[in-house]
Amino acid sequence: MADDRHIDPRSPVQRDKFSFLKVAFVGVLALIALVTVKHSWFDTFTAPQDTPAPTEPAGPSQQPARQTPPASDGGAQPAQGNLTALFSAADYPADAFRNDEQGTVMARLEIDPQGKVSSCRVATSSGSESLDRATCTILKRRARFTPARNSEGSAIASSYTQKITWMLQ
């Protein structure tokens, strides 16, 4: 007589094997999901905040800048903008991510009378060329300001300094 063994999934021994395999499979999937989420969502940087133009170069800081309006000159109103929503985790430069580069960039923006960024230069480097370049690229493409106004109320060109902290978590 031939060995006619078959697997009965209803038997307690087989159910235990299937349960173990299910738990192991779910565990592996959870681990993969955790690693994926870690790399795509949590490796981010501190969102930028509006800052006034500094009187002297500021050094890198791990604290986000406070939102403080720049001081105005003789009745003129400075340019105003909210740059906190311009950056996302997807903007972190791939080579900076691979090399674990982090830092704070102080970017000096020139704003035209229409409120667009006409130029950007790095006033204080983060120490990473990739992060510095990405900061100016994003600010030039996405930043829009309420233009500065002179004492007569006409829109005028102005300058604005923005601190951006790129941080891997």
C-alpha cells in the first residue's frame, strides 16, 4: 500500500504551521513597510520659516527660524511671504541623502516688484553643495512674495534672507 498521506488544513498541527507562516509573512511585510516609510517620509528636514535679514552672518542651527517680519525703513513695507510650505521630503537631494548630508543654508533672495524671486545666492553655506543648490533652485521656482512697498505704496524690488535647515531624522 502506498503512503497516502495528505495535508488536512483542518488538523491542529497543520493549522499551527499555517498560523506560523501567516504571522511570519505579515511580519516580513511590516518590516518592509517600515523601512520604506522610514526612507520616504521620515528622512526630511525642518521646514523653513521666514526670518529677517541678518545684520551679521548666522551660523548653522538645528532650531527652525522664528517667523519675524523684517524691520521696515522709513514707512516702507518689506516684502512678505510664507516659505514654509515650499519644501517637502521629496525635495531632499538624492546625493545629499545618500551621503547623510545635513545643514542650514542662509539664502539671500532678490525680489522683483511683482513678488517673484529674481535671484538667489547662498549667504551662508550648509557645507553641502547639493543642499545649497537645491535651496536656491526651489526658492527661485516656487517662492512668491507680497512685494515690498515704498512710502507712496508702490511695489518695489527688495531683498529677503531665508534660513533653510535640511535635517535627516
